[in-house]
Amino acid sequence: MNNKVNCPSATRMWSLSSIIMLFFVIFGFSGASVAIADELQWSVLDKQEQRILQSYEATWETLTDAQRKKLKKGAARWQQMSPEQKAVMQKRFTKWKTLPKERKQKLRKRFTHFQSLPPAERKELRNKYQWYKSLPKEKRQALRQRWKDVPRAEKEAMRERWLKMKPSERRAMRQRLKKMTPEQRKKLRVHTAQ
């Protein structure tokens, strides 16, 4: 006795389901990506996230999953901030919105460069920035003015030399510069520019 079903519609259904399964295998369908996509639906966001991201509600469905993920992550960070941190961030964002497009592009480029640096260099730059911010306002203004007085070509040459140095050479140079007087540093700049 033959148990084989000779039904054309059953064969067609089997072929169709095989094609669909093959499609999912070839194009990488996975339940995880569906779960991620579902997790990023506006209706699935909790009330706090929706409140924080309310300006995106109308366009939420047009955003990519990567954009939604980034916004959701930002909302989570925002929820963890203290009121003081939130006030600082709001002030920065307000200032950011008023910047000219060219300035924003320049800042994005600098941020991207900063992110590409090794962790040790990023840490060192953060420490330098904290040191600078801890200085009295008059000292910060004097440092900025001294830097403004350096000719542009000289700044570019200094930057090129600095970028060519190894991290250990940069640390050694920083130590030497710390021990120098402003006049000695100026002589060094003039000497190395020649």
C-alpha cells in the first residue's frame, strides 16, 4: 500500500512553504530582529520614554531602528540624570541649536576624531580639560589670549608635529612644557618653527 499523497495542492503548499523558509534563511530572518523591532515601536515605550521623546512621536515610524535605538538609549540616560545634570544638558542643547551649521559640522568632526583616539589619550584630554576648567577665569582668558596671539601657520605646524609624535613622546613633551616659563615656551615655538 502506498501512503504517499498525490495531491497537487499539497505539493504546491509544500513548495511554497519551502520557498518562504529558504527566503528567511537566505536573507537572515531571525526572531531577535523582530523582537528588537517590536521593542522599538512607539506603543511599547513606557510613559516616561514617550514623554521624553514626545517631539519624535509624529515621525517615530519613519525613523530607522538604529535611530530609534539611539533615541531610546538617550531617554534612558536622561532618566538617570540628576536635576542639575539635566539643567546643564538643556543649557548645552539650547546653545547647540543656536550654533551656525558650519560650527556644528566642525564640532561633530572634532568629536569623531576624539572618539577615534585611544582610551588613554581620551582620558588625558578629559583630565586636561578638567584642569583648564578648574583655573580661575582670568587665567583661562590669559591662556586663550596667548593661543590667539600665536600665528595660524605656527599653530598648524605645532599641530602637525604633535600628531606625528608617539603617545610617550607627547607625555614627555607635556612634562617639559610644564617646567618651562612662558618665555622659554615662546623661544621653543620660534626655534621649532624655523
